[in-house]
Amino acid sequence: MSEFPDATKQGTLKDWVRLHGDYLYSWAYHKTGNREASEDLVQEVFLAAVKNFDGFKHESSPKTWLLRILNNKIIDYYRKSAKKTLPLDDQVLQFTESFFNENGNWKANGLEEAWSHEANLLDDPSFNDVMNVCIEDLPPRWRLAVISKYIFDKETLEICQELEISKTNYWQVLHRAKLLLKKCLEVNWFGAN
């Protein structure tokens, strides 16, 4: 039995690959920063589309349906990578603590003024490239927390369930991840410009 029982289905899926494949790859790469993973994710999307073609109800556009599948695949990608990692050691925790003085205030590093003048950084493609590298460098569970919160706009409870952590632990993870992102951006963006 053929994977494509009729020519209409086969033609439709070929059209979807041609029309939406590049967009889906760009989106996956934007979310993961990893070319190989992005290619794999898009391939998984079209395999899922083949498998679930009859479930497409035309209530949304094909692009929207494929993008929804892709977003679920991206979440699974981060969830799998987060579960493969070991808990963080004291070195990472000590590193983030080193950003503060004995009173709990930020240690001055000469870049305070730079942060206050950069209101539209997210509109700068070069900045976003650096930000993606910094996000990719986060420990996997921390990366998943940041992406879930700020890119996928998920609720705290849902993120905690996915990471299998308490709300208190989640807020600590998110706080430390933001500290590492700030430091990475200071070194790789503000320090380089």
C-alpha cells in the first residue's frame, strides 16, 4: 500500500513542502540556532503532516497547521535535551553569584550606561544573532525555561510541569539564566561594539 493513496494528497503535500519548507526552516533555526536540528525538525513536521494529513480540517491555513506542528516539535526538542543533562554543579551557581557585591547589588562593570541606551535591541538582526548564541550556551534546562517563558509565552505552571520542578526552583532557574544571558551579551555584544 502506498504512503500516498491518491495523487491529490501527494500533490498537496509536495506543494506544502515547496511553499512552506523554507519558512518552517527559518522559524526552526530562529528558535534553535542549530542548522542540523532545524533541518531535522522540518523533516519531522512533514512526516507528521503525511501521517496526519486526513486530520487537517482546513480550519486554518496549511502554513498555520504546519507551524503549530513545528512549534510542538521545537518544544519536544528542548524538553528532550533538558532531560538528558545532569544537575548543575556549584561552579555555575558561584559564577552567577559573582555578578553581585556583598550587599547583593550588581557589581559595576562599566557597561551600565550601554544598557540604558539600547531600547530597540530586538529590532537589530546582529543583536538577535548574538542573543541566539547566548541562549544556546545556557545549560539546557535553563535554555528551555527561557524559551518557554519568553519565546513561547507559556504559563509558569506549564513550564514547571515540563521541567518537573517547583515554582520556586523555576524562578531561581529563570533568574540565573537571565544573569548568564546578561553577562554573555555584555561580553559578546556591548564589549565587542
